[in-house]
Amino acid sequence: MYEGFTIVFVEDDLAVRSSVTETLELAGFHVAPFESAEDALGQLRSGFAGIVISDVRLPGMDGFELLRRVCAFDATIPVIMVTGHGDVSMAVEAMRCGAYDFIEKPFAMERLVEVASRAMEKRALRLEVDTLQRQLQDRRGIEATLLGNSPAIRELRRQILNLADTPADVLVFGETGTGKEVVARCLHEHSKRSKANFVAINCGGLPESLFESEIFGHEAGAFTSASKRRVGKIEHADGGTLLLDEIESMPMALQVKLLRALQERKIERLGSNQGVPVDFRIVAATKSDLKELSEQQKFRSDLYYRLNVAVLELPPLRERREDIPILFEHFSLQAALRYGRAAPALAGQDMLKLMAGDWPGNVRELRNAADRFVLGLPGMHLGAADAAAAPMTLAQQMDMVEKTLVEQALKQHSGRPQAICDALGIGKKTLYDKLHRHGIVIDDFRPAPGGAL
């Protein structure tokens, strides 16, 4: 009936517990029966997908205390109270404490099933609403970080939000400058680990002599200059996310030590024999094919397979050229603010040159070009006017021009169709055809949701 949802049922009488459990299961519910409130409480947490049905009179912690405890960490979990000793005042007290409903013994099983069904429906709806709200918040947040409207970047954002709240380790693959650390931070910030530390380690930038101390930490007196205990990078990431950047450049000898920590989620500080358990999520970033390197025995295959749980591939800028205008404008505004300069307007012809470029340095190179543009320095088109840039057909160039002009009109006129049609000299049907062909969402350009087209 409600797949993935559970009724936590607490009743100290074995005969009643068995009978009610069987009835609820026959009605299609998944039931977790418990003899005591203490045992049941250990299975409950904020966001629990289900409801609670509990007797009031229990040995040890009673039903009212269980209700208070549940309400303390998640008041939205429906709790149905059952008692054979109840009266009106007890029912009022239960409802005042946050109970969803109150049932007196003896009761008809049909009554219990009906109340449980309503409570479960309410819980399922609440969790669905919470999920949608979180997705909307995440979508706004991630779209402000990973800019672009190309199909490739939209799919990347979807994959990040899909993986963010899972414990799966992630391997981020992409060319230099595509934003691998930005993706790692998005995974962290849109997960339940976001309140803990995000720790980035440049694997190629650590000399072998300092590796153990930097990564695992050390105890006082572990070596000559170790005057006090130092917490290492992995321990600092406890409860959070650990980014292993440029993992392909880590020396083979160090990969063995790292592998053990990743497998056991436990580290030993230098100078100590005591293991320290650490809870962290690993994101490894690389610009190389680790499988190919492992086959060439330049990267440990066991470490590769340990990291290769989920893979996010970042598209190079040349494969999402339609994102260049919004990225360049964003970087130009950032540079203008940073340097205290006005952000000059870019001529349409120059924007087309930018969009036609190969950009081997990807987003990082485009950001540098925007900085030079704002500062009025030469070389703004570095990488864009390169003779080695990937050739574009006339049709591709025309599509790019058309998409750019439509998006500029949408932005200038705040997504108002009639004003856009007047500015472009086209009819509404033509406008909607172009929006559909280029995958442009008109609501993205409106200052607020709503409004007729």
C-alpha cells in the first residue's frame, strides 16, 4: 500500500501485539512491532518514513513519554495512542502533546486500520512536500553555482542532486578548468553533510615526506618538530566531505596508505597505535582515465575500483558553447565588482568569436578572459581566435546567433512574450517554435513566477 513506509507498533502484550500486527499487515502495511518504547525509539529519527502506534501503559518508558520524544525530533511524524485505561481527559492530554489520534480499547480492527491509513496518507504527503521544497531550494542553489542552460549542464545538475544525499563515493572526471572542485562542493553543500567540513586535498601537491602527517595527523612527540597533537585532513573531514583532487598524481607508495583509510574509514595518527574512526564522504577528481592508468600499472587498480562507485563527467566548454554568454557575463560582473570597475558591454560580434573558440582551459580560461576584458587588457580573446579552434558549420553558427539573440531579448524584456516578439520582429508562434528548438525555458527569464503568456 505504502511502499517504503513502516508502522512502528509498540505493545507490551504479546497476544495483542501479534494480532494487531497481523491485521495491519493483511491491510497492506509494513509493520515493525516492539515490546518497549525504548526499543522503538531507537528505530525512529527525523524524516522517518512512517507512523507510530503505541499503547499508553508500557513498562519503563510509557507511551506519553515516547510521544514527547518523537515530537521533540520530528513533530510531523503521526503518533496514534492506544489505551485500555483512557478517558476523555487522557485523550485531551494526548492530543495536546501532539498525538495524531487516540483510540480506546477495546476497538474494532477496522477503526485502527482506517485511522492508520489516514495517518500514513498524511505522512506520505508531508514527506513528498518536504522533498519537493528541498529540491526547489537545491535547484535554485545549484543553478546559481553551476551556470548554464545547455542539456549537458542541466543533466550534470540533475545527477549531482540525485547523488548528493547518498553515501556513495563519487569520481569526478573532466579536463583542466571544467570545475571539478565546484562540482565536489555542490555535492557537499546539497547533502546532509553540508554543516560539517569540506576538506580539499591536492594529492599531487603533497611531498611524500609530509604525507602521513598532513593526511593522518600526528601525536605530540611523533617526530622532532611535533610539539603538540595535530589533526590531519581526513579527521578534519569527519562528518563532511573529503575531496581528493588530482588523485592521478599521487605516488603509488602513498596510494596504499590512503586505500586502507578509505576502506576502513579509520585512521591512525602518526606516533599512535590507536585507530580513530572517521565518517567522511569521498569525492575524487581527475583529468586522466584512471582505468587506463591502472592497466598501465601507473595507478593502483584496487584504489581505482574503490573510488569508481559513481562517476560524474564534466563536459568541456567547447561542448556547451551556448553557455558561454551567461558564463562570460557572470565572470565579467564578478570582475567588475572585484576590481571596482564598470562592466563594459561586449559587442555581438565579439561574443560570437568567444562562442566559436576552442577554450582548451575551459571555464577557468573564460574567467581569465573576462577579467582581462574588464581591466581593458589585450588578449581578451585568447583561446577564442586560435586558428586551431574547432571549426563550426554555417548552420551551427546561425543556430548559435539565433539562440543568443533570443536569450538577450528574453532577458531585456523580462520574459514578456509580446515585447520579445516586437523586439525581434517575429510572431508568437515563431517565438515559441524557437524556444522549443533551442530548449529555452521562458520562465527562467521572468523576475517572478506566474503571469500569462
